[in-house]
Amino acid sequence: MFPVPSIHPTLLRKFGRDIVDHSWEVFRWRRLKKEGLETLSGTPVTSSGYMDLLEKIEHLERWTTIAETRRNATLRELERRRTALPLTLCNRTRDVEDTELEAIEPKLIATFPPKTTNNAA
């Protein structure tokens, strides 16, 4: 079993869907390319059909490369943020802990004269 690095839930929510989508795209393009190669090797193809099929396979190869690049960029960004987030939180905590706290005396906002009662007879 491979060790799973800890990932902050916020980062997982932000990047998880992108990684899954890009990975699915890579698998889809590879599957289509494989099917195209099987068609190329399994059936007799005319020279124009052969060139069309090669062009489609080349197109699929480009799309696969683009999807892999996107997925890898997302993984790199996740790793960069995964290592940066704990450091940022640690530094912010240290800043708060190192802050000098000063006592603030409460101030009276207003004073009212005592109530007088008029007991005039």
C-alpha cells in the first residue's frame, strides 16, 4: 500500500474534481487512440483511409498530451499549495502568539445625574 499524503479538505475540494476530470480525459483519449490503432492493424485500409486514420490518431495523441499536461499542472499546483498551506498557517499562528496584548481600560461613555424626585406637597 502506498502512503497517502495528507491533503487539507479545502484543497481537496478545490483540486479533486479537476484531477479526476483531467485523468478521465487522459484515459478516454488513450482508449480512443488504442481503438484507432486496432482498427489500423486489424482491417485492410486503402491508402487514403490509412492516411485519414493516421491523422485521427495523431489528433488523439495531441489531445492526450494536452489532457496529461493539464492534469500534471493541477497535481503540481496541489502539491505546491499542500506544502505551502501548513507553513502559512504556522506563520500566522506564530504571529498571533507573538503579538503583545495590552489591557484596555473600559471607558465610560456617558454619565447621567442621579434622578431627583419632586415631592412637593
